[in-house]
Amino acid sequence: MRSIFQHRAPASTTVPAAPTPPAKEPVAFKTRSAFPSRSSYVEYVQATLVSGMRVRMLEDYEQVSAGDEGDFRRSNDGMPPVQ
């Protein structure tokens, strides 16, 4: 005989697995060659970059050499268009 105060075993002892979120695909940024002019590429870069993003210089400019990496700070109106 069972007491009515005993816990009843669930009908199914398997716990459904939580759905896994879809894997994030890496963001592919457009290259300069995807734009008709340098200024349109500059506009794209200024609109796309967010403070804190990791960036790599593609061309030499003053004391910065192509291949140098750093953290994006902000856009400006100078050349290059970012700091």
C-alpha cells in the first residue's frame, strides 16, 4: 500500500534539453573595393564602427603603419576618419 503523502514518480524521467541558440556568424565587413569612391567607404566606416571595436590599419598614415592594430575610439572629420 502507498500512502497518499508519498511523492509520485513523474511519468517521464527525462528532462527536455533546452534549445541551443543559433551560432553567431562572424560579421564580414565590406572592403574598400566594394565602394565606388573613397569618400563612400569613409562614410561606411564611420557609420559601422562602434567604440571599443578592434581595428587594423590597412594603409600607412603618419606614425601609423599598415597592419597596426588598436581599439577604435571615435570618428572625426580628419584623415584618417577615425582615431
